[in-house]
Amino acid sequence: MSNFRWSNPVTVYFGEDQFQSLGEAVASYGKKCLFVYGGGSIKRTGLYDRILTLLAQAGVEVFEKGGVEPNPKIGHIREAVAICKKEGIDVLLAVGGGSVIDATKCISAGACVDFDPWDFIAKHIVPEKALPIVDVLTIAATGSEMNSGGVISNPETNDKASVRGPILYPKASFLNPELTFTVGRYQTACGSADILSHIWENWFTLTPPMEMLDKIQETVIKTVIKYAPIALNDPENYEARENLMWASSWAMNGFMMAGFGKSGPSCHPMEHQLSAFYDITHGLGLAILTPRWLRYCLDEQTVSRYVTFGVEIWGVDPDLPPFEIANRAIAKTEEFLFETLGLEDNLTALGIGEEHLEEMAEKACGARGFISGFKRLTPRDVLNIYKMCL
Amino acid sequence: MSNFRWSNPVTVYFGEDQFQSLGEAVASYGKKCLFVYGGGSIKRTGLYDRILTLLAQAGVEVFEKGGVEPNPKIGHIREAVAICKKEGIDVLLAVGGGSVIDATKCISAGACVDFDPWDFIAKHIVPEKALPIVDVLTIAATGSEMNSGGVISNPETNDKASVRGPILYPKASFLNPELTFTVGRYQTACGSADILSHIWENWFTLTPPMEMLDKIQETVIKTVIKYAPIALNDPENYEARENLMWASSWAMNGFMMAGFGKSGPSCHPMEHQLSAFYDITHGLGLAILTPRWLRYCLDEQTVSRYVTFGVEIWGVDPDLPPFEIANRAIAKTEEFLFETLGLEDNLTALGIGEEHLEEMAEKACGARGFISGFKRLTPRDVLNIYKMCL
């Protein structure tokens, strides 16, 4: 029996033709814009110049804050907030992937308060005001372009956690699949693993929601499994890029998980500790964790969901015994992530050892002391899963 | 290559628990409410009293305008507009199916202008202002609860056409599947035919959109085909009712058809003439038209889409010759609509003869002189399809 509330206020401009409206969309929210971006790849691809031209044509005055890093850091956000306050910025333009958009959400809220923006995260303050955000997505991965959360890291305390609130939805998101033609193999693979993780973490539940949503999730999983390898091997394949891009938004905008009951993310809280302590790529951490998490949660109570997973997603013979189907499904998942996508399959290879695992397992379980996902995980469970990843 | 803009501002409250928030949601938009409903079934079911209680608890002053008919009539809308103006109504509550919500959209715009509300339709005026609308959906069918159009009839001129504009999106829609337990077999069947028509009219295209959307449409078609018969035979089956209800909203809220290119509705414009001239139930007219339209459009150019339809939706053997698959798929469609759902399979049985068909065919093609759907249809084509339905 489903009970949920659904709304999503983001206006999406999808495709190259729609991209022409960027300047006018930004201008509709303000005339003094802080242009936030990452490490400079947008300068190499020419996107930076193109955007400045569109903004100039719309009469928008532009200030800049480049240099947002993967796993965006609070120090950089504080600097951007100071610019907003000093210059009287009235609209933010985020150009990049999830890290840039997440950082921009925190900047947008920080610009409207007198306290340190890290307090939104550390003190769980829900922002009440924020500057309007327009974004241009350049990597299909996190879904930040169509949701109201942002994940921020604090290297001083090894914390990585989120700021969230309805005011943080972008006003407009520009999704132009052509802008992802230049995303390399590794980032395409990590982004695809992130999209899949968003869906899998909800889809693996003991209380499936209405069938329409259940089957739509399976459809999007199959879409990503089909198109991620195509995008890896043929980066300018528009069909692959448009499917991955729209899948990334819908995997994490609330629609597909509406009514999924008490389930919640499992791999994401575990991964956030990996990124917080070791600054690894989020999607890579998820890829390493996911098959171990699936193995760890497999038991008599959960096996029927693995059977559906094996049969519907991976085409495993439905006449095999349930645990055989489940194990084959997990093996197929590993094969996809580590062979087809070519991602590293263990933490040891990333230089991660046992040194912080206990502390990370505690932190992953947060103040409640457990992760309430597919199966409830205690710090001991999380520690076991981390060790399986070494 | 997809280019589209997507946004949908409706907040959906789904399920019985969420229904408790109705009074407070209405009150957030105003304190003087016009409560619009249909033929009085909500009084028999107790919903009317329940809503008055919720509104009273929220301190909302209630005015009433019941009696909205199927294929809602402009005369009734004019009366409601007069009440809005006289009483200074500031929020509208629509309780019913698509007819009630469509009528309420026209009332909401009519209340904000000095001219006759029929002018929105006759003169193609896009409303710029409208009173806020909250609705409680009682039949899964039209999708009006999550879109910005309303279809209105004018019996004096035998016209049936739409008013539309972004201002007409409901602010909040309450979707409580339990409220559809009392919908009878015939209306459940007609509603399901309407949902399927909304998807089929887009899905049958020579330029399919990105695969994710294509496959999501197929998923929702299969959902309706599975659950409509269950709801017919077991009207209080929550699982069936929740799937049909959420399918109705998503079949017609713009998401699934975004990027479907130049395709557009075919059966809907043809059906609107049937309802305008003979006041028949919209979903019934669609059910009668759809298989004839499919037969009429089948040719060498279009057959491949029918093959996908047959194999993916109806489980037809993919090794058969393409036209054999297509014809079996159409036969399966007929069997579903006329046997499983039990709908009348021809217009003659409804008392419709040849007398107005030429005029209706002209009107269905509108000022442009053709219908630009799956295949372009001229008035001559439409006339042929109408005759196939006799």
C-alpha cells in the first residue's frame, strides 16, 4: 500500500536545441551570476567560452569560481559564499557534474545566512533560503541536477555528509547529451555505476512498491546496462549518451523510489566514508561495495528478490535453484562492473587498508547506529563488508 | 536525437495517509473555496461528508457547484464562474474524474477574466491567470490531475475542444486509490482504455525516442493490461487500483512523451467528435476507434512498429512474418478491449450512424486539415476509419 508525496519543481531543458536558451534562463533569475565550475575541462572543450557568450548575450554580469574538486570541499564553498556576499550575486550557474552542482547548492544556501555553511551539514540545518540555481550537466551520474541534496566533504574532520532541503532544487537544469561526448572511459564507467547504485539501493527491498514503479526501475537498470558499454567504446554515440543522461536524473529524483517504503540507501553511506577518508571517486567506491553488499545480504529471507534480479535483469535461467540464481546474478553484476566497465575491483589496489575501517563503519551507521536499507546493517556488518572489499 | 523541455509543477499526495492533508493543502491556497463535483456519487460513498469535515477543520469556507457532467458543458462552467466572481472565491477544489477536473480548469481561468470562458476554446486564448486548483481524483483515466489541459463541450455547436496553458496545472492532486474502489466495471474499463490510448498514441510513431522512454511506455502499457481486468473483477484490490491510478497520471503528464518528436494524438481528436455529437463516454469511443486506426495505418512503412508491439506487449511469436505479427497484435488488442474489458465494439450499437460522419471527419482534422499522428490522416482517412467503426 503506497503512501508518498511527489513533486519535483526542476525545469529540464534537454538536448542541443534547448541549450540555446541558457542565457535567457539564467537572466530570468538575476543579472549578477556566479559561474561555478570544476577543474577546467570546460575550458579545453570550448564550453566555457560558449557559456560566457550566451550569458553576455542575455546581459548577465558574470563572476567566477572555478576549481570545485571531486568530493567538493567545504573550504572552497566558504570562498564562494564570500564572493556571493561581497558582490551581491543573485543567481548561481553550476557547470559540471554532481560535485559542482552539490557544491553550488551549499553555496546557494550559505550565501543567505550569517553562519558557517558547514553548519548546514554538521548541525543538520535545513536551509530556508537559497539563491536560485541553474545548472549545465556535463556528466551523467549523481542526479543532483534533479534533486534537492548535496554531499559535501570536510577534509579536516574526514566527514562527508549532505545538506538538503526543498529550496535547493535547481530552478532549471540543462541536459545536453553532446556535452558528455568528452567524458572519458573511467568517468563514464564511474557515473554509470553511480546511476545503477541509486536504483539498486531502492530496488533491493523486502517490501516492493507498486509494480509499475518496480518495473520502471528494472527498465532503467537495463537501459544503463545496455548503454554504458556503448558510451565507453563509442563516446560520441548520442543515443547512448542521451539514455545515460536522462537515466541519471530519474534514478535519483524521487519518482522511482516514491512508495518504496522503509528501504533506504546502503552502499551510499558506506561509500561516503571511503571518499571522506581516501578521496576516491564516488562511483568507483560504489562499484566495489555493491557486489559485496549483495553477497552479505543474501539469505533465506531475501533470496526471492535476487531471483527476480537474476531472471529479469541478467537473464539467468529461472528454473535453477533460488540460491544458484542469486549467486549467478551477483557474478554477472561483478562481471559488468569490473570487466565490462573495467573498474578496479578492490580497495587494496586503491591503497586502502584496514587502518580506518572500524572508525568508518561507525560513522557510516551515523547517530542511529545502523543503516536501514535492504537489510539493517550494524557497524559490525559494515566492517565485514569493508573487509570483503580489500 | 531528443530535444524537449520537461517540468511538472503538480504536487501529488498519494495514498490514504496523505489524504488527511487535504484541508490544510486547500487552506494554503485560500479560505473561500468552490467545491466542484459531478453527479453526486461522492454523496453516496460518504466522500462528500468526509471532505467537508476536512475543509471545516482547516477553517475553509465552502461554496458548492455539483452537477458537472461527463463531457463537461460550457453552460455549467459559466454558472460556476459566476459564483466565483460573486463570492470572491480564491481556491477551487475539484473532486471527481477528468470531467470535473477539466471543468474546474476552465472555471479557474474564467473566474479571472471579463470575457466568456468559451472564448478560451473558440479563440484559442491561453489563460494568463487562474485561481489555484486542488483536486481529489476518483477515477483513473484522463491524467487531468497532472497536466495543464481541459476538454470542454459546447452542445449548441457540437464542439468539443481544449483550453490549455501552464497556469492550469493543479497545485496539488490527491490520489487515494481507495477512493476508486467504488468505480464500476464500465467506468473502470473506459478509464483503462483512455490510459492505454494516451500511451499508444505516442508510442506508435515512426521516430521512436530514446530507448529508456520507449521501454517505460511499454512497461506502463503492460501494467494497465495486467491490472485493469483485476480491478474489474475485484474492485477493492488495492494493488490494481494504485497501479491504474499512478499509470493514468504518468500516461498524460508529459514525461513519457517528451522527445517523441513530431508524433501526436490520432484517436483523441477523432473521439472528441464522437463525444461532441453523441455525448458518448470518451474511453469507450477510444476503445472502438483504436483497433480500426491500427488496421488503417498498417503498411510497409509502419509494420516494424507493430512487430515490436506484438512481440513486447502481446507476446506474439517473433519468428512469424511481420504482417502476421501485426495482425495478431491488433486482434489481441481487440480481444483485450472488447472481451476482457467487455466494452461495446462498434458505433452502430451506440445509435451512431453515417449522418454526421463527414462533418465530424472535417472537424477532427481542424483548421490544418489533417491529423499529424502516427500516420498523417486527412478528412477522407478519418471518414474511412469512422466507417470501419460502424
